[in-house]
Amino acid sequence: MRPLLSILLALPIAGPIAPPIYGAAVDGAKVHWTSKGSGNQAVILVHGWTCDETSWDAQVPVLSQKYRVITLDLPGHGKSDPPKDGKFSMTVFARAVEAVRTDAKVDKAVLVGHSMGTPVIRQYVRMYPTHVVGLVPVDGLLLIGGTGRGAPNPAAMTGPDGMKARETMIRGMFTPATPAAVQQHVLKMMLAPPEATASGAMIATFDTANLNNEVSTVPVLGIYAGNSPMANRENLKKIFPNSEYVQVAGTGHFVMMERPDEFNRLLIGFLGKVKY
């Protein structure tokens, strides 16, 4: 027995199992994504400008109890590579989502898009409509023809004063009621990407190519902040006639982080009505 015991004692002790790391690609640029939960009913969560997949930390544990939940970092954000040619666009972002969907072997999904993530998922349903069963814009911008909205100056996000301009803009997304922990998380997350991402993604968000009145009949739930400048029930209904609209009183731009319980309740209620 002694030789066997000696062999067993000499074996290395296994450490904690690391979570799986996934990577899709768009034109050779890596797109990082994460999957939690299981089943055929999938939800893809798409973050906003200069954010990353941690925007959804309060949603993933709850949603993954019933659904397969996929989060990703858009090109140039978080752990994902920037576009190889340095050019950001809603099409590039939508292709990144599609690369992740394909890699994850998901057929159909509900897409949830916060802020800039809203024009991303809107572009996605234009390009890949057969893979979408529902959309959830979260305090997101809906540009349509004839109702242009003034864009922030992308050039202000660069140069020696660029970081200060970004911080000022980000702090304007909070309200006095925004929890300090949420503010700290958001500031750290949104100030992390390089200025090329901050400027390029801003240009992509307000690109006039995104101005159109194309209608989609996919089921939609719009969830907006209490006093949001993004909120426009009429635009939502015009683009998505099969839509519901909710404003969460007392919240700033990061609705899902500020009021996670209420947000999760609204989202789960919508998911329960969607036909996959």
C-alpha cells in the first residue's frame, strides 16, 4: 500500500475550476462572450457605449435560472478586440452579435440592448430577422428620419481633455438617487476603453445611416429611465408597432443597475410572453 499511497500524495491538487472563456470573431477580431444557464430559450444582453458585459451583473444570475443568458463585449469594448480596420459601425456591432449567436449555437433569441445597444439590436433585427423573437430597448436611442437628435461631439472624447469630457458626460447619466456603488462601477467601466473606441463608437451611434423609418413587427418592450432624454413612446411605436413602453420612475440612465429587482421583473414578464 505504501507505494500507492506515495503516488496519490504526489499527485497535484486540482484548483478551482475556471469559468469557460468564449471567443467569436469578426473579420479576425476576437469577440469575447459569456454564457450562463441552459435551454432553448436564449436572451442576449448587449451593453452600451464604452461599457462591457458587467453592465448586466444584476440580471445574469436571475435570468439564468430559467433562460440561457449570453453577454458579450462589443468590438473595442471590454475584452474584445477593436475592428481590424479601426472603423466602428452598427453593422460591425450587429455582426459581432451574430458571430456570438452562431458560436453559441443559439437559433432564436430575445435581444436586450442598453443605450447604444439599442441601435445595435435594431440593426441586428434588420440584418438577421429570422433569429430574433423579441427586442428590449433599455433607455436606448431610436433615431428615425425627420427627428434627428443632436449628437455629442466625438472629437471632444479625444486629446488631453478627452477623459475629463467623458467623465463629465458619464456623470450626467446619474441622478441624485443613483447608488454610489453603481456610479463607481459605471465610471470605472466607461473610462476604461481607449479614446479610439470612445470616439469611434460615438460616431457610429449617431451615424445618419441609422436614420430610417423601417418598421419591424417583432414583439418589443421598451424600458426607459424616469426622466430620460432618450424616452420617446411615439418613435418606439412608429418603428415597432407591436411594442409596450415602461418608464421606471426615479432612475437614471442605468435602469437595470439602479433598480435591478424592478427591471428583472419587467424583463421576465416580457420573456414569459414571447414565443420562441
